[in-house]
Amino acid sequence: MASIDYFECEDCGFRWKDQGPLLFFLNENNKIEEYILLISNMNLDSNSNISGDIIETYCTNCDKKIKIYIISTIKSPYDEDSAIESIRKLADENQIDNKALKPFIRSSDLKDNFYIVDLYRNFYSNKDYHCPNCDSIISKYILSKNKCPKCGGEISSVDGLCLDKF
Ligand SMILES: [Zn+2]
Ligand SMILES: [Zn+2]
């Protein structure tokens, strides 16, 4: 079920998107390639040395969007430390290719304010993440379909795109 949904808060006007499943890998240009898992690109990361999942979250304290890269696969010559270091450096320098995402989303939605790189082989476990800016605990699944992550207000779905046919 690949999709991109845009939400907007009726009270404060905060807008965000919920898209996924969102993944990444280190591509042949030595950049981070981010993509939504579709039927047509299932094996996109098969030749990559580093790959994993992306969580998009939000710090209510800073009012900033935060992206978490969760590395799940590491192949030689990388080890855990060098894989984390490489992805951190690339994210820092914004060395991100979005070939697979660009056709579907606005370029202004491609960059987040902060990011976290984590090595976590159990994607579903309950781990606390801290905002890289203010250190407060951030929710792993912020992008609520029920209430505004910023003010708790009522939200409405403003736009959406089902990608199952791609
Ligand atoms: Zn923060
Ligand atoms: Zn709100």
C-alpha cells in the first residue's frame, strides 16, 4: 500500500505529509537515494552496501520536521560504525538523490530540518528518539492521521496520491 497523503490542521494550519513505505540506500553516485517502496522498484537497493528505512517525525518543542534514517543492511567494506558515519556525513551535506520521489512530491517537501541516523535492526521496537536540536523526546510515529502533531487540533486530509499502480 504505497501512498502519499497530505494533511492540514484546521486550527493552526500546520501541514505535513504521510508517505510510505519510505526507504533509502547508498546509491552508485555515493549519495543517499530515498524512495517509496513500489511494486516496480522492489529490488532497487539489492546492489547497495547500506540500506534501510526512513521515519519522518516532528519535534513539537522546536516545531521542526525530523527524518530518521534507520540502517538495516550493511555490506562489506562497511561495518556498523563506518556505515553510520557515511550516512550522517551525506545527510549533513544534503547529498541526497530523489530520483524515485521527485515525480510524486514537491521539492520543498524533500528536505527536513534535522535528521538522525540510527542502526536498528528491529524496526518495530519501542525506542526513544531525542531531537538533535533540543534533545526532547520525539515520537517515532508523529505523522498522525487523527490529530495535529503541533497543537492537537482537528485535521483534514487535503491531498493524496495512491501509488499502488506504479
Ligand atoms: Zn527539538
Ligand atoms: Zn495544529
